[in-house]
Amino acid sequence: SHIDRGTLELESREFDLQQLITNCTASYRHIAEQQGLSLTTRFVGEWPDNPVVFGDASRLRQILAGLIDNAIKFTGDGYINVQAGWFSLEENCVVLNCAVSDSGCGIPIERIHDIFNSFEQVDTGNSRRYGGTGMGLSLVQRLVELMGGHVKVETDLGKGSSFRFELPFELASTQRPAQPITPAPDITGKGSARALVVEDNNVNQRVAVALLKRLGFEADAAINGEEALQLVQTNHSGYDVILMDCQMPLMDGYEATRCIREWEKSNGQGGTPIIALTADALPGTESTCREAGMNDYLSKPVRKENLRKVLSRWLRM
């Protein structure tokens, strides 16, 4: 209900990422073993000795708990595995890549999109057989998106499922050397290329701006659609590209894009490439973005290689 009202506020404090995942998994091990299930934790890739980040530890724990609880509920026998890795973005930002996999009953392909809906379960008899209201996965998805990430599921009916999510975090400290900045691309013949990042999540906004600067752009930022529209209308030199978050308070990315297109048309302006930033990579997302007037879209958290690839489709780089 707090998410629906837009009143849920995220905390930002230091916590040990690896320790939180280990402790959360361990708290469910006894429950899993009572059902004859093996519950394991695996950390992949190179983890630092002290992976301390800034973020909302309680919400991350809630996401993990929701996925583990769901896996235990729908796995008759076999295993549940929590696997976590991370990779660096730019500056002092990293992305947690975490998957909760099981050997349970799996999900029919045609029902994958439904399981993230509120009060929805694959089988109407599941609430009687397994308990629950069908809110768990819906809450997981909404919390992940609220924290600036995205979640997806891979499944094989009768063999199991894997729920994977990615979340950006700010490192509490960093000792990585600065990376050289790519010379600014000359896109319009007027000098350095300019970009506008429209994103209400502070970490995602900083990541996108840093990535653009690494690619040689000058970048401005807005926290919602209203602010973005004002910047577009008052920036006389114009923007060469706009990165637009889809879900924002006051004015979302779809409405902001429609308003920008109307303003461009009434002022005889060319169509600035608008790239959607979305945590929703489900089928239909692309058509929704294009109907609003967007040219392309990127899944969050944004990676440098993906950003470069999309920008190269619309700009001379």
C-alpha cells in the first residue's frame, strides 16, 4: 500500500552485501531441511574482502526472503540455490546479480507474465495447497524496480525455475583508478554532444551520467518528467539524446515523451532520440515505448556496452 501511494522511502546506509546474503539464506536453511531440501549459497566471480555498499539492507533482505520462501513453497524435493555475483559500472557504483534457483514444479510459459501480478498464482488451488495470497512475487518485482533494478524468470515446467534480479549499489569506498574519458563525439558539428538523463533513482541517475561522460557526452539530469520537459524547453542549444526512465513520480516517462514530442512539433524542432530506461524487459514493453514516441529502450541497470550500442544506432559515434 505504501508503494501504491508513493510513500515508501528507501534507506541508505552502509552494510556488508555478502554477509547479508549469507545470513538471509542461513535463516531459511532449517525450514528447507525440514522439507528435505538442500539450500546452498554460492558467490561467483571476484568478491572483495569487505564488500560494503550504501543502500536499503532491509528491502534487499525482503526481496531475497520473498524469493527463497517462494522456492521452498513450490519445491517438493531436490534443491534451492542462491547464487550471487557482482560487476562494476562506473565511478563507485556496482551491480548485484543474484539468482534464486530451484528444482520445483516450474511455471507454464504462458503464465510467466501473470506470476508478478498481485494476488495471482499459477494454479487457483495453490492458495489452499501451499498457502499464501499470491502477493510475494509481485512485491519482489515492485521492490526491485523501486530500487532501480529489474527481475526476470527462467523456467522449465516440471524441472524448476530461476528468478534473477540485478540491483545497483553505491560502494562505501573505492580505490579503483580513474578511467580515461573518451573524446567527445562530434555529432552535430556544434561541438560536444549533449545528453539529458531523466531518472528519479539517485544511484541510477549517477551511473547513467557517469557512463555518458565516459563516452564523451556532456550530461544534464532531471528527477522527473516535468523537470525534463522544462529543461528541453529552456535549453536553447538542445539535446542530442535523452535517456528517459519510464516510471517516475509527478510525470512518468511516457507522458513526458508525449509532451516533448508535442513541443518539438509545435516549435518546428527535429525529433530528439529518446531512449527509454526500463526495469520491465517483458514482451510488449518496446511497443509501449514506441507508441509514446520513444525511439529505443535499455534495461536497467544500464551497462556501458549496451548504452554505446543503442546510442550508435541513433547518433554518429
